[in-house]
Amino acid sequence: MKYSFDDLKGRNCVITGGFGILGIALTKGLLEAGVQVAVISRSASNPEKGEELTKEYGVKCLGISASTTDKAALEAARDQIHQELGKIDILINCAGGNSPKATCAVEQMTAEDDLANTFYGLDMEGFQFVYDLNFKGTILATMVFTTDMIEAGKGNVLNISSMNAFRPLTKIPAYSSAKGSINNFTQWYAVHVAQMGIRCNAIAPGFFLTDQNRFLLTEEQTGELKPRGQKIIANTPTHKFGEPEDLVGTMLYLLSDISSFVTGVVIPVDGGYSAFGGV
């Protein structure tokens, strides 16, 4: 075997959430490797973004505006991908996020706390929104975008999980639960389609500064760490946040034939967070 990622050149990949903070790094990494990419997200500006990346990398990047929780919209996107790129070889489920409506105001409740600030005050619509965005979107995208792989007898699915799936963070039960479900589904689906020639794995990012969490973890004016950010850095042995590009190498490894005997695993990319016991 030739140990490179050259086998990825010319393959077609669908990535949901591929223009987000983490997703854009993965999208660019795929284009750099010669993979044609279709990016699915809710943004209306996706087609223009795709055209810009196509010009920048010289590899086709198709931007499609669709919700990952709308199966009919995903099926229409698949038809467009067939027309403009061809059959789908790879799926990356990267769409996700959290919501203030599904976030507790306190880390650990006490008898003095107002129940509205605890788990008991969570808005169920907000909880459902977060769960659907992360987990239902992964399920539906997998149902829709892997049918070509079933026909071909080969393919690759990569889910983007989180260290929250292993060690749930305080305050965000919906997000943690959804990512835990993604880990379980990754293993289940890997077994289900193993004899169809399809592999399924996941990456569990540790702590990365994104637009969603930046000012939860750092002071907007000074950039100094807030107490929650200090806790994270103290429990990450490398004592830094990850950069989105740190995910690209693991992604390419899992998608390449180099890892052809690897399926059903969740690989942390977390600066050692999952290995640290706090002392």
C-alpha cells in the first residue's frame, strides 16, 4: 500500500455544517486533498461560498442551502449532487450546535437555587431543537446520503461528536445527550453496514474556541479567560484550545483507505483532556 491520502482524490463528499467554524477547516482540508465537496447547511449564502472555494482550490465545491432536519430537503440536495458531482462516496456529519434555551444557568443546583435556573427550568422546545440539530440531523443525513454507498458496496461515514459525549459538561444537558447519542449510533451503524463495505467512525473534538462559545469562555474586551475557560485549560494537559485545522489529519486518516480496517471508533482530538484525571 502507498501510504498517502492520494486515494481520496476525485471522490465526492457531502459534509453537513461544512461552513461552520470547525466545518470550514474540514471542507478546506478535503479540497486540498482533491476531494469534490458538497456542503449542506441552512445558510442562504451557501452557493456563493461554494463558488469561492471552487475558484480558490481548483476543485469543485458545491454549496447547498438545506436543513439537516428536513428529509425532503436533503433528498432534493442529493438529486442536485448527483447532477453536478455524481455519486456520493463520503458523508461527514458535522452540523450541530447548542442553544441558550437548553442551557442551565447554574452548574450544580443547591437548595437555595431558583428551579428556573436549573435542569427543572429548561425549555423543552429548546432541548428538542438541540437534540434534533445534532442527532436527528445526523440520522437523516445518513439515511439520505449513503444510498449510493449501499449500491456501490463501499463508502465512508464520519460523524463529528464531542468530548461532551464522554464527560458531560455542566449546564448543557441537551448537547451532551445528543453527542452521546452520536457516539452510540456511530458504533451501531458501523456494525449494521460493515458487510456492505461501508465504514463509520467519529471524531470527538475537545475544546475549540468558536463563535458560539468564545465569550462564554473569554472576556470580550480583554480576551482573558473567564472562570469556565480557566477550568477547561487547567484540565487540558496541553494548556491550550484546539485550532480547527487540528482535526484535518484525523479526518483524512479515517476517510482514506489507509484506515480500511478501522470502523466503529470515536477518536478524541482533545489535547489530552480525556486522559487527564485532574491530579
